[in-house]
Amino acid sequence: MKLGSLREGGRDGMLVVVSRDLTRALVAGDVAPTMQAALDGWDRTAPELEAIYRALNDDGGLGFALAPAMLGAPLPRAYQWLDSSAYVHHIELVRKARGAEMPPSFWTDPVMYQGGSDSFLGPTDPIPVADAAWGADFEAEVAAIVGDVPMGATVAQATAAIRLFVLVNDVSLRNLIPAELAKGFGFIHSKPSSALSPVAVTPDEFGPAWDGARIHLPLEVRLNDDLFGRPDAGTDMTFTYAELIAHAARTRRLTAGSLVGAGTVSNRDTATGSCCIAERRMLETIATGAATTPFLRDGDRVRIEMPSVEGQSIFGTIEQRVMVGRPGGGSLPGE
């Protein structure tokens, strides 16, 4: 099923069930007022929401017409956002571009950090950048939304805890990253609010493309209408979602509604393109000694979506415009 949050009802939005073709929706307030409430009571709410979803798809006259701008992030704010770099090839390129060796442990122990989750951008909200010199970049990825995960969870328990998946534009300010990492405490200023896709979907929406561990579908990224990359999300993914979740829960439990990202999708086959500008710049540096592709500029448009095997959009589209040096960033649900 597909679930979203209307931009009304308060900071956490209003939960809606969305039709498979993303054209219609029904408010799910009788089951759960918000996405977080649905996740908190998933054993009860999921069957009821699934029944609404079936009815919505079976009856073309049910529900109301849905426009993309009506939806904010499925989780406008979340208890936790843990992002990884499961496509270790991507890290390998980072190291190679600057002439550094990659620690062998990166292939066996996931790289993960805790990002800001108090304010996710909606799928059509602008990307606010105060200064173009900060080097704004998009990062297209897929994240799992989990239920409660016990501390020390096994891979099997982690798999069972996956509730939903969502697309993420993990916005990065590349030129602020080196100084922050040099402090040894991680990202703060260089990782502003990320954007989420219009809807979050249950794993069954992928059909056979979900093998219980990875999603074998392309992630399509366009910059100003030009195709930037279309790598396969299942190819070259070193760590599975369950392995990432279990890693995150090694010393603490995870609360329902936590997001665990797999990081920028990246394939060894460079013909598939890239899901972030930084990777293209790395490839340019490795090939010629210098990067030529610029980071995001004022007015640039970023479009991210994942098509099904039949070519239909699964999550809807993240479609954002960059706003440099101007007020922006979207409004809170209900404002």
C-alpha cells in the first residue's frame, strides 16, 4: 500500500491512503490521524489501512483527486534519521579521487551517521541554500522506515521490522563537509533538511523487484530535465537494509518511525550515471585530474523517482527547485 501526509492537520500532517496510480486518496483519520500514529500501532492499523487501499484501487470513484503539492513529507518529522553508505563503491570513488586508500573494514562494517530528522522537506518544497559557495548537492537514495527494533536485533528481526520505504533527497553542502569532518564529530551544517517522496510504500509494492533484502529497480535522477543518472538500487549494494538496521540497533533499540537510509545509489557501471553531483565530479577528477560539473545553482531543478518494472512511478516524484540566498524551505504542515 501507499501512504502519505497531507499538508494540513498540524506539524505531523494528516495521514492519507493513496491509490496505486497516485491520483486519488482517502483520509485515514478513523484508523490513525498521522503516519507516526499508524507506525506506533502497526499491528492494528496496517490491516485496516490495507483494506482502505484495496477499496481505493477497486473503486475508481472513491476518494478525492490528489495533486502533488497537497502532500508534505510522509513523516514531516521523525524520531530518528540514520543514513548509511551501503554502496561501498561510492566511498571507494571518494577515496580514489583524493588519492587515499580505503580501510578494508568499510566492506564488512557499515558506515553510518545520525542526521537531522526534526524537519523533513516535502517532495515539492524548494531547496534553500543561503550561499552558493557552500556547494549544494542532491543525493538520491532509498530509506526504510521501521517499527520498533530491539537492541541487538538479528538480521531476521531487522527484516521483520521494515514497515515502509521512502525516497530521499539527502541534500548536502559539499564545501562545508571537510571542515566539519576534520573536527571529528560529524555533520551538522553540511547536512541540512532532506526531502522525502510524496508517499511511503510497503515492500510488496515492488513486486518481485524486492527480494527481501534489496530493491532491484532503477532510481532515476534528472537535473533541469536532463537525465543525470539511472543506476539500479539493488546492484552493487554491499549491505542489505536488514544488515543496516541490525547495525544501527547494535547498542540501542530503534523506535517505530525511525528512518534508515542506504545512501547514494551507485553502480560500478558508470554508464548508468550518478545519483549525486559529487560522484560525477569524482569520476571527472579520476579521469582528467579536474572536476568540471558545477554544484547546484539558483533555479536548478532536481527530479527523483523510481519507476516500476511496468514504468509506473512507485513513490511519486521528488521535484525541487534550488533557492540560493532567498527565504525558502517550505512551510510546516498546517501553515
